[in-house]
Amino acid sequence: DQASLDPKIVSLWEKCAVNENNDKENFQRSFVRHVTTTLARSVYNIDNFSAYQATAHTVRDQLIKQWNETQQSHTEADPKRVYYLSLEFLLGRSLDNALLNLGLKENFGEGVKDLGFRMEDVLDEEVDAALGNGGLGRLAACYMDSLASLDYPAWGYGLRYTYGIFQQRLNDGYQVEFPDYWLNFDNPWELPRLDVTVDVQFGGSVNKYTDEDGRVRHVWEGNDVIKAVAYDVPIPGYGTKNCINIRLWSSKPKRQFDLGRFNAGEYEQAVQEQMQAENITAVLYPNDNHMVGKELRLKQQYFWVAASLHDIVRRFIKTGKPWSKFPDQVAIQLNDTHPTLAIVELQRILVDLEGLKWDEAWDIVTRTFAFTNHTILPEAMEKWPVPMVAYLLPRHMQIIFDVNLFFLQKVEKLFPDDRDLLAKLSIIEEATPQFVRMAHLAIVGSHQVNGVAELHSNLIKTTIFKDFVKFYGSEKFTNVTNGITPRRWLHQANPKLGDLITEVLGSKNWLKDLSSLNQLEKFADDKEFKKQWVTVKRSNKVRLAEYIKTHTGVVVNPNALFDIQVKRIHEYKRQFMNILSVIHRYNSLKKMSSEERCDVVKRVIIFGGKAAPGYYIAKLVIKLINSVAEVVNKDESIDDTLKVVFIPDYNVSVAEIIIPASDISQHISTAGTEASGTSNMKFVLNGGLILGTVDGANIEIHEEIGDDNIFMFGNLADQVEDLRHAHRYRNVPIDPALQEVINDIESGHFGDSRIFSPLINTLTIGKDYYLISDDFGSYLSAQNLVDEAYKNQDDWTRKSILCTARMGKFSSDRAIKEYANRIWNAKPCST
Ligand code: GPW
């Protein structure tokens, strides 16, 4: 409370709050002070890592100031707040991003250089914050950047995993996983709030009593209590003083150990409780687009949701407003179904703890929450066994049953005697045991449900949620096409292209308004500009070639066409189809004379991505890629016309090197399976062309950039059902070119073919669920068109420029404004 502060403190604070001059000299003073005090090192002994730490701590000081000022001003203004609940925040590195967003890069860069360090080396010392699997987690990170840059009063809530996504190494071409112990050294990008804690309980039982008004009230007496401790991660906006927050919870035992047992000499049992508590936030589950029903995962979800809601409610109560105002003050966005228990937890808080009537509470709840769906794949749909929920969260299970009862009563009223519809809409799946369908709960408890690209948002209305459209009408369902932050994915990852754009457009305004990139169109035929464009792309390819040399030993030619597919390894993403087409290409090259090969466009085919540790088929795809690479790369008879590379341990910081270097990137999911994709946007923004299927955001990218600048192929989403049906019930002959490739693998050309038979079987006895055979012919044709187009380098450059120029729509700023205006009803609030 500012009024009660000592005026002396207030005046000092105000002085402090005025940003000091961040010139080179002040930076260097701070750098040396952090080396000698924070790091307690001698100035005679500063290595790159210490230089990184000292620079990071200097930036951290600035972040803390801006964080404080922003939060203070939000408390005073008391606007409607936005909370983004995500189990994953795939932030990557922070130093370069903070330097650029805070506008410190130039001065601090000079300061670092002046002290004898190379900025690239210093930046390279940072470990990624890899608290996510792939697209969903990275989307959350891009959205935080936009929320901050657009001055929204927003917070993210997540978990502070001790171990992020595993590190991937290769052994004999197979993926092996290593723990990602990212907190091994001090983490300057978090502010531990050891005093901000929430007790979260599990298990126990529910007791009933009748209150003074004669109402039946419920009290949940938990069994275990675990403490959630807050760690705040400041997120600076670009070109604003606003700095928002991601609050990550870490689990700690309520008490250090059982003193009775300790004194009885039972040391192991005495610390068991502590270890179990710390387990909750120990590790990120490494599955992408796949549900694994582990009890610990459900505990993570409730632990996170309970701590976050307690925090949100606590902040609201401080304003002294009545509960009816809660939805006017708070918007909570659910990033997929992972935080769906938040709906139940808020209802419990309002009814059990605050004493509101059920209907009044439920109205507040549904006006507060909105839900984003990110997939229609059946195996990714979250459902939890009722007995497990009842055991861990007995009161929540009761509330879910009541929510379902009242919901189904309403359905029944509108559609009397439709038992079938009731069963389809029910939050409870009637099986043995019963399951809670989290998506159904999320829909019923939210006022808006959105998909993440046009096609996907239409598909959810006609497939997985079609019965909900019957009941609610289609207005409850909407689309917000995903976006990416141009700050990280162009300015930071591709500084040379960023500088060129800034130079020719005459300002950095495009970083705040990406649609202004359309002014590049008039330079698409400008000879001088094109030359510069090519020079930048070429230098990014050289940078990637060096990275490939260092990390795989393979030497690649930067003049070749770089063809890239980097993303989580998944059957629906069809890396398998890609490597099969590589074999086809290789065999064609082998059949040519060396004169014929002279006319062939040289290609480097680059893969990267992690497979979930338990995903056997995905891991076999990695092995096949490496086996093919081994044969192709050492075959001198094809004159370097083809190289195949698997870059290990694909993550955000590796993506920043790979994406700016692409000529073509592949986004080739079976139509209807990739909800949006976001790396497709990153590649095109960096002047890379796409080879893709008619799926997810590819469709909207195509709409924006035009037919001439994208290579699309394959069957459409509305054909998929029939094609699958045909495979299942008729003998559909395999595409002949594909059959040849299969024969080649089976002949042992790429090592012991028995290894790959489970993979080959997915095409044959597995009925080719992802329709590789159906798309293979058009895929090869599209590949040929790519080769032809690349021969005309001048025209290719024109396409590349037009790609970048027309990507304005895909800024996450546009996406966030849509959420704010159409879903949250939230306004910016600048400091
Ligand atoms: F299954 N996505 C992801 F929907 O990266 F939850 N992980 C996931 O577990 C899920 C979705 C989930 C991705 C989608 O696959 C991708 O198409 C989309 O662009 C991204 O989420 C962001 O919306």
C-alpha cells in the first residue's frame, strides 16, 4: 500500500524507477560489478559463461525495474486482466530477446565487444528454457511476447519443471534421451518468490454440513498437502516499457521431514513425503499430440490449476469488488484441455468456500473461461478415469457429476427422448471404468471455444464437437488463426534480413505492425535489392552449413537447395513420406548418367525433431532417416547432388539457426490432421517457400502469398474419410513408385531390413492410415516443380521476397488482438 509507505522510501523508489542511462559505460560498470559481487569471481578470470551471466544479470536488473513499474501501474489502474493457463511455455533463450525488446542490444553489444568478448559466443552460453514439447508450448511463448508488446495486463501461469523436454542424442542412428537439467546453474531469468506460496491438497474425503441458512455445504478434507512456490519470469514487450509475468509454480513439501520418524531413526521414510512432493513438478511429460493417462500428470494439472486460481482469486478479492464483477475483471484462457480442472476449481471456490449459490457461481465460471482446442486427433483427447479423479480430488468429482447432470438436463429439455445425443454430449464416458472427457467439460464450462486455423475451426464443428453445435449453436465456436512473434522469428533469428527490411522500409515499424511488410512488394523486381536478399539468404545457409558440420560431421554445399522438415516426429506429420521420397530421388539419381546429373538441382534434405520416448514407430522413422543418410552421403557416384542430414536435439535455439536458412520447408501432414502448424509461418516469414499439403494454416498462407509462391499437393481433408475406408475394406494397390522404394528398403539397401518392417507394415497391413500411398504421386510431382522453379534463381528470389512481404497476417500480435477483442473483452493498459 503506497500511502502507508515512508515518504523517504517513496522518494528513493521514484528515483530508482527512473531508468538510468543504459549507455555502454554504465553497462560495463554493471557487468564488472556483477562479475565481482553476484558471481563472486575475479576480473582476471572471466570466461564466456561468466560474461554471459554478468550480462544476463545486468539485463535482469532492468527487467525487474520494468516488471515492478508495470505491475504497480496495473494494480493502480485495475483493468480487466487476462490469464493464460498453459502447461507448456517453450521460451528458449532469453538474453538476446530481452536485449532486443528492451532496445539495449547495440549499447550492450558494444560494451561486451569492448571487453574482449564476441556477443555470439556470449549468447551461445545460455541454455534454452525448454518447458514444452513443440507447437503448443511455443505458441504460448509467442503469445506472451505479443501480450507484453501490445500492453495487455496479462499473466501466464505454468509449472516450473526441474527437467524440461529431454535432450536428444543419436546412437547408431537411434534416438537416445538424456535429462534436461536446465537449472544446473543459476537461472537469472526467474525471480523466486519464496514467500508467495499456496497449499494444494489431494485425496481425503468430503464432509457435509448444513449452514445457518439451511443449505447443504461441502468441506473437502485433503490427505496430502503440498506447497506451491511461485517463480516469476519477466516477459518484456518490444518497444514498450511494459513487462508482464509468467508465474511458474514449483512443488515443495509442506514440512521438510517427519520429525517423529526422523527421531526414530527411520530416515528413509522420514524424507519420503518430501520426495513425493517434489516429484510433482520434477519433469515435463514428453508427449506431443498424445495423451498418456499417468496419475502424476493429473496431479501436475490440479497442482498448477489450484495454485493459479488461488492466486487469481486472491488478487481479485483485494480489489474489494463483489463476486458478480469477477468476469468483468478476469478472463482465463485454457491452452488446450490440460487446465480444464480450473473450471471445477473456480466453481468449488465460489460454492464451497465463498458460499455462492450454484447457479450464480456457474454463471460467473462460464463467463470467465474460454478454451482453445489444438487437435482433432483421437489419441490426443484427454480423458481421466473417474476412480482416479475421485480418489485424488473427491470434491471435484462430485462437482463434475453435478455439472454434467445440470448440463444434460438442459440438453434433454431441448432434445427430449434423444438418449443417443445425451450419451454423445455427456462429460462422462460410460465405460468400465467411467472416464471424464476433459474437452466436453472445457466446452460446457467456457463461453467461447476456438480452433487455431480456419480449416481446423471448421473441422471441430463438423467432427469432434458437432453435437455441441447442435445444442449451443455455432456462435460458441470460433476461429483464431495462430500467429508467431516477428521479434524472435525475424528480428532476432535473422538479424541480417531484419536490417535489410528496416533499411529499405525506412523504419523498424514493421516489428510492431507486420502488415507493413507489404511495402516490400515493390522491391520484388528491384535488381539491387534482390542481390542483397540473396546475399542474406546465402549467409544464413553458410551459418547453417557450419552448424551441420559441427553437429553431424556432414559437409553440405550452401549453393544447393536446402529442403527442411523440422518438427516433432509423428506419423501424422509424415516425415516417413519425406524420407521415402528421398530414397526415390536417390534411386533416380543413380539411374542417370553423369551428364544428366549435371542438370539436376543439388539438394540438401534436412530433418530434425524429437520422438516421444515411448513412440516406437516415430523412433524407427529417425533410424530410417539416419540409415538412408549414411548410404546416400557416402555414395560418391551421385556427385554431391544429394545429401541427407538429421540434426540432433532440435529445439528453439537450433530453430533460430535452421529457419532463416531454408529454401523449401515441408509441412506435409495428412489433410485435416495438423490443426495449424506454426513453423510454416516462421519459414515463409524468413523468405522460405513451402512444400505442403492442403492442411492447417498452410491453406491461409497460400491465400495470402498466392499460387505462384507455394507448392501444394495431396488429397483434401474431405477426401480422407473415404480414402481410409477404401484402404480398410478394399485392396487398394500401392502407388508403384512407392512400391519400388519399399522393395529397395526390403532388399537391405539401407541396412538390415527387418529393423524397418514395423514401419513398412504401417503402409500395408496397417492400412496406411495417414494416406502416404494416396499422396505419394502428387508429392513427387510437386517435388519436381520445386526443382524446376529453383533453376530460375532470379524468379525464385522474387517469390522469396513476395513470401515475406505477404506474411503480415501471421503475426501473433494479430492473433492476440483477436482474442482480446472477440473473446476476452480486454483492453491494453500501458505503464
Ligand atoms: F494435442 N499441438 C502441440 F492438441 O504442439 F494438445 N502439442 C499438443 O499436444 C497438441 C497440439 C494437442 C500443436 C498442434 O499440433 C499444431 O498444429 C498447432 O499449430 C499448435 O499446437 C499450436 O496451436
